[in-house]
Amino acid sequence: MDWNGWISLMTVAGVLITLMTTRLGTDLVMLTALIFLTVSGILTHQEALAGFSNSGLITVAFMYMIAAGIHNTGGLDWIIKHLLGHPQTIRYAQARVIAPVAGLSGFLNNTPVVATFIPAIARWARHHGIPVAPLLMTLSYAAILGGTLTLIGTSTNLIVNGLYMDLADTEGFHLFDITWISVPVVLVGLIFIVLWLPFVLRGRRNNGRQMFGDFREYTVEMAVANDGPLVGQTVEEAGLRHLQGLYLVEIEREGGVVTAVPSEERLRSGDRLVFAGDVQSIIELRQIRGLVPSTEEQPLLAKEAPERRIVEAVVSPECLAVGSTIRESRFREKYGAVVLAIARNGKRIEGNLGNIRLESADTLLLEARPVFVTRQRYSRDFLLVNDTEEESPDHRKSWRAWTILLAVVLLAATNTLSMLHAAMVGALAMMATKCLNLNLARRSLDGHVLLTIACSFALGNAMDKTGAAAWLAHGVLSLTAGDYLLMLVATYALVNVMTEMITNNAAALLTLPIVLAITQSTGMPAEPFVLTLMMAASASFTTPLGYQTNLMVFGPGGFRFIDFMRAGLPLNILCGIMTVLTVSTVYPGGAG
């Protein structure tokens, strides 16, 4: 291996170390690596940018639109309403959850599926007196497992197939080729979930109650005295912007609501003010001349108002506010929302909200303008898990959306159209039938994920071109002595460990060239190893940060990090064993 190979290896090592030790976005790290490999001459411009035109990447983009069409028309609501039923035990309730979730995740992006099910399952659990924690973890794990059922079930399968087609010069896999491997793994995994989670989470007795409780626990309401000294003053002039333990959330005025109150907003006689934070600091408010206690019995935030939404959102690891206090991040100005309360590890944090440093996986209770909900639904900063006042979709169009998805599956399954062309037709049909408008289609495209995938192709190409992948493959062969089963185990273990440390897409694309180099050196067919890689990249159960759906249920379930370790690590190992056994049975001795 020449110096180009060593540079490629050092670049990949630098990417892994950066992703594991910093909060930099995966897309930024991957883009930096792409630029370095291009400027250094390791890759030509065409090789560096090949990922942006890869069929797998483009298919992922169009499948995002199709999933958005299903979600926008309320296509999941009917399933939730009719399939959850009236369970008598926690395990029966889990069984009612896993069937629709795993099935849907085989054809739809996991995120909207889980986002739609979270509030429904919480209400369902509360109504039937069932602990919500095992159900929410079941929801996430079932979605992850279900995503392995088809080629379109997860973006990882699609982009691995795309790079595999490029590097191996092959037609790749068809829609249900992975199903032969995944069905036994999914069935065993789901049975394990139903048996194991109620046992390992038996201490979690939350029956669906909201972790934030009553608004009165962390909000204070005051009123501007009629003809008092504050009338006509701005919020800044009245001394209401830089309070020590509280901050102004909203103003009720003449039946309307002023949200994310700006400093220059002028107070009027009779304004009703809502403050959030440490309610013990109410004495500070009572010392301000011109403010009097509100006489209203019902909390203002408990009233519906078209000007605002009350939203629960989980902080993503890629949120720029992570590591900063609420005050330092200028949260109100940047996001157009106000933090009412923060929960961490299932418990609300008390005290001065402005001085709390945000961490990934924190759950925020926000008072926000409606545009915040629209903008953040497809953002990477926050994962919305409960919009308490979400507008009702037009369910009359849901049958159109489901028909389009069914047509996409049939066209791809029968090889009438390629997966890419079927996804293109499906996305266009969603817009033509008004299941999705152009603005929603644009917002459904997760730019962070797509950029990460496109740039990851460049690193894979560099590993393949410079011989770095072949050099690493030789090392793996030396360790496994060329034994087929040991090579399958090594493939699964390497990819799965990397998936838990970085992202599943990046882990899969970085290791695929190594896997293909192994098969070229041994003369074995690539298919069993690539399928093993796909399964390993999706099996992210051990940490809440390893997969987006884990993070989404982390706050609402009141989980701790250790809960995912105890519940997910055995499931990871079980899925690895089942994958290797199934692959070696379907492809005995590596036979194609």
C-alpha cells in the first residue's frame, strides 16, 4: 500500500475520532474529509462527487417524500385507531404494537412512523393503566427491526446497495432479497422484546403521564395593574427581560396571545403575563411595582390559542444549542420558541432555566409559534414527540397515499421499474394527487442525512481506490484464517460496533469497501457479506443516541442511558447470532 492508502486510512481514522469525541455534525465532518481527499489529489473531482449522483442516495430522497405524503394525509392514524385494541397485559399490549410498527417500517421512513405512534401509545397506555416505558422502547426497537425487512425499509439498505452496485459493477439487490435474511432475525428479535423488556424495565411504572405534570409547577402568572407604572413601558424597560430565576414566556392581551415576547414589546393595562422557571422566585416579581397576581383560575398555557403551540421536543445530538445554556444560545430569538421546562433522564430539572446547559436527549416543553412546529418537523435540531395541538390532517386523501405506496412496492417487486424509478414515480404521484405539496416535499428532504451519505461515498471510494480497503481486508483474513463463519462474525461485529459509535449510514459506507475486498481476496460471493453488513448497520439498540427513534422515545419514556444498555445489548448480540446463522444457512459456505 502506497502513501495514498495511508492518507486515506488516516482520513477515515480522523473522521471516526472526530465523530466520537466532538459535537460536530456528521455532515460537516464528512464534507471536510471529502474536500481534503479532493484537494490532496487522492480522488478526482468525478470520484469525489460520485455520491451525489448515486442511485441509492436519490432513491432515499424520493422515499422521504413518499413517507411525508403518508404522514401528511394522516395515513397512520387509521392503523393506530383500529389495531391497538384493548390489551389486558403489558405483553399483549407490546404484541399489538410490534405488528403494525414493524410492518410499516419495512416500507416507510422510521421517523414519521415513531413520531406518530408516540403520543398515541402514551394516551393508550394511560387509558388502560399500562406502563408506557416498555411500550415506547418496544416501539423504537420494532421500527428498527422492521426497517430491515425490505430494501426500502431503511436508508442504509438503499445507500449500501447503491455503493455496492458502483464498486462491484453489479445490478445490486432487489426489493425483497434481504427479506430471506431479515424475517427470521426480526421474528426472534420481536419475541425477545416482548419477553425481555417488561422484565428489564419492571421498575418503570410510569403509566403514560406527562413528565412535565401541571403547568402550575413551573410557571407563574402575573397581570399588569390598570393605570400602573408599567403601562406603556417595553418589556426591557420594565425590567422583565433579565430576571434571575424566571423569564417571560407570553402575554395574553384582549383574547389574543403574544408568543416569544420581544424586548421591545410594550405592556398594556390588564396584560396577563406568564413566566417560566423557578416558581420560588415569585418574590422577585412581586417586588416590581405595577405587577399584581393574576386572578384567573385556569392556567393560561392550558387554554388553546391559534397563535401558539405547546410542544414536547427532544434535543438532537446535532443541535447547535447543545453545550450552551438557554440564555447563551439565545433560544427565543433563534428558534421562535420559549422553554417552559426541561426533563433529563425522565425527571424535570428545577431551578433557573436560563442557566441550564442543554444536553443531547434532553426533553423540552416549549411554547412556540405554529411556524416552529412546521419548520422543526423535518429539522435535525429537535425531534418533535408530542405536538399537543397539532392540526388534523385531511384523512380523505390517506387512501390515495397508501395506494401510491402500494404501487411503488409492486412496481419494484415485479421489476417493472427499478427501485429508483418506482420511487420517482411515487413521489411525483404524491404531489400530483395533492397528498403532498411542494413546500412539504422540500422540507421532508433531510439535508443533513443526504449530505452525510453523499460525502461518505467519497471515503469509501478512496479506501477502494488506494488499496487501503484491501490492506485492512488482508488483516481480517489473517485473524479469521479465511473461515467463512468467522468472517461473517467479524463483518457483523465491526459494522455493529461502528454503528453504535457514529451513524449507521457512515459505518456501513466506510466498511463496505473492506468487505468487498475480503470477498475478492477469497473468491467468495459478496452477497452474504453485504447482507450481513446491512443487518449489522441497522441493529442499533444499545444507546439512545445510536438511532434516531431511540432518541425520540428516550424522554417520553423517562429512560436512563443504562436502560438502553440493559435492554439493547442482549438484543444486539441475539440479532448478530441470528443474522450469521441465517446468512450461513441461505448461503452455505459462501455459495451464491
